[in-house]
Amino acid sequence: QVQLVESGGGLVPTGGSLRLSCVAIGGTFSRYAMGWFRQVPGKERMFVAAVGRTGGSTSYADSVKGRFTISRDNAKNTISLQMNSLKPEDTAVYFCAAVWRQLPARQEREYDYWGQGTQVTVSS
């Protein structure tokens, strides 16, 4: 079992930056690919970014490419999502997720473990 705990959400103006973090408790963190998803009320959860086991492989949704950067620190059992040039449409609850595989995964159904989410609000 792996427990995931996100932090770093908040309110930021358009064009601002936030850094989300997710710490994994339990399990062998370095064996999991990790991802970030986001969800707005009434809509399905959407892929944002993912990173493979070693951090050498990453994948991004087109809507965040060039603005967001995902990274991981296997020594600290954490992943981060650096979000720059934020837009109002980035407003959502952001979820961290883990899956036992080597390469990044983009599909929600592939993930085994999920955090509780952290709210990101970008004001216009």
C-alpha cells in the first residue's frame, strides 16, 4: 500500500507560479511511475504530467507543456509539479497518483494509488 499526500496548492493571480509536492508513504517509491491529474467540478479527471521511475522520462498534457515541470526525488519519496505562467483555466483540484511501472502513464485507469488532492485557484 502507498499513501500519497499532496501539498502546495493555493490562490495565485494569472501569470503567477505555484509548486505542488506529493510525498509517498509506504511501498518502494522508486518502483512507481508517478503522475499529476486535475479535476474541476462536474468534469472528469484529466492528465497533467507524469514521470517514470528514474525521473528520466516525462510526459505532459499539451495544455501545460512549456509551463509545467514534473520532477521527482527518490531519496525523499517525493514528486513535484512546478507550475509557471498560470492561467484561470488551470484552476482545479490537483491529484498525485502512483502506478507500479517504469515509464510515465497518461491514463487515469492505469494508476493504482491516489492522493486526496490539493486545490489550485488562479484568479483572473
